[in-house]
Amino acid sequence: MKLPEDRSQVGWWVLATALFVALLFVAYSFVGTLVLGLFLYYGTRPLYRRVTTRVESDNLAAMGTLLLIALPALLLISYSVVVGIRELSAFTGTGIETYYARLVPGSGEVPSVLSQPQRLLNADIGRFRNELTTAAKSLGAVATGILHLFIAISFAFFALRDSDRLADWFRDEVGDESPLVAYLSAVDSDLATVYFGNVLTVLLVGVAATVVYNAFAAFAPSGVSFPIPTILALLTGLATFVPIVVGKLVYVPITAYLGVQAFRTNPRLAWFPAAFFLVSLVFLDLLPQMIVRPYVSGRTTHTGLVMFSYVLGGLLFGWYGIFLGPLVLVFVVQFAGMALGDLLSGKQVTANTSLSLGSDPPEER
């Protein structure tokens, strides 16, 4: 017996709600991984679109783009971390293995067990079992991290390859004139700006800071030392995620530290911290903010709101909050500009926006 039309629609809506809740649960369980994958997608999409003009296969284009971005970035990050740990070890006088053991609790047990196999016979079985369990948990944590990174990269791969096809399907189902299509298109435009613009800016500032800091460390006058330049350069690049503030969080305290050393040693050495401050101000602050960021960003979400989204997102959610905060901000800003006023006044939601804090819908551009 055929169900009435209204009852059939109710059943489909119940099924749709259940499926949506299931998807939300999966997304919540892997929110950090998915947000990182989304960040990789938007960070590599401009390059992917350039590659597709020269490569016919979407699979090869997506794979090549991720390898061009992810592999060099991984090597650069790994090298910088190794150099940074060495610098920190030399600065504090603590062995490298100590920092590794603190980063990965119990990791020091594995080399100890492998170098002293007699402990299997002589050591207390219960104590050895606990040490081995701790080491296994540490290795499991590392393996889990690698797995999540692989999932994030895989998510970015399929998003690069199939996003246009998915967008076309959604427009066909909902309609090109739908306010929802305009809303999601504006969100997509803002996310591309926020993510890609910041990726490029952070990368350039991190590389420039590494060159500048290590150069000043190499040519520092006698009596003035520049500690852990590579680590400080990495921190300067990360600080660039926060608009307006950028590298000031790092190079201003370094200038003060160098200034104190210079005045204690010889006041005539004040030129060194002054030169460092001017070079850092120009190459790590003014040029990225005045040239790089406007060039890659154009009109986008309000700078102050982006700054708070990075800071508050990181404080509230942890490491992945750096990526989740701007995502939530863009959705909220576009909703406020496109739908909130119409909903409060009881009007039909349209594709027009009343705010100038984010990207316009496609038809308004």
C-alpha cells in the first residue's frame, strides 16, 4: 500500500535527520583531522587549479599538488625541528633525548631495552612490563598521529579532485538562484582567502625570519649572543597567523634582550639590536602586511575578527582551533550578513548581504 505523500515526506525527513546526525558525530569525533584536511585543501587549491591547466588527469594533478606542497613542507618542518631541538639543547645544556622523552613519554625506554637486552632476564618482570607498556603506548600515539595526518592528506586529495563535481551536483539539486548556494559560495571564497592567504604569508615570513635570525646570530658582535635563532624564526612564522600582531610577539622581545646585552657589554653596540629591529620590522612585518597579505587576500573577513578567531580558537579547542576558529568565524559572518536580518524581519532570505565584513555572493561581485 502506497503511503500518502505527506507521510512519505516525513519518513524521508526522519531518515535525512538521522543521517545528518550520524555525519555530525563522525565529524565531531575527527574534528581536528577534518579541519586540518580542509586547511590543506584551501591552502593548495590555487596551485592545484594551475596544475590542472597542464595535467589532464585530476588524480595526478591532485597528487602532484599535495606532493609539491606537503613533502617539501614536511622536510622543512622536520629539518627545522631537528635544528631547533639541537639549539635548545645547546642553550640549556640538556641532552636531546631529554626533550624527546618529554614530547613522547616513555620513548626513552625503547632504546634502553634494545641496548640492554639482559634486562629481560635480570630486571624485575613487573617493572619491565610497565616500561614496555609505556613505550608501546608512546609508539601507538606516534602511529595514531601519522594515521590522522594520512587521513587529512587523503581528505585534501579527494576534495581537490572532486570539489568542482560536488559543487555542480549541489547547484543542480538546489538551484543556482538559491540563497543557500550563494551563502556557501561566499563562505568558500572567504575560506580560500583566510586559509591560503595566511599559509602563503606564514611560509614567506618563516623563511625570511630563518634567514634574518641566523644571519644576525652569525654576525653578532662579541659580548652579544643570539640564542636559538631557528626556533625563534619558527615562532615568528607561527605568530604571523595572527593579523596585525604578527612577528612583533617575537622580534620585539628579542630586540629588548639583545639591547640589554649590548648595553651591559658596551653601549656602542646598541647599533646591533637597532639594526635587528629595523630589518625585522621591514622584512617580517611591514612587507608581509602591506604587500603579501593584501595581494593574496583582497577583500575578505574583517582583520580584527580573524585575529580573535585564531587566538580564541586556539585557546578554546587546542591545536586544531587555529584552523577551526576561522572556519566558524566565516560561517557566522556570512550568516549574519546574508540571512540574519531577513530572518529577524520575517522576510524571505535572499542572496543579498548587508555586511561588508566578508566576500560578496557571486552575483554581487
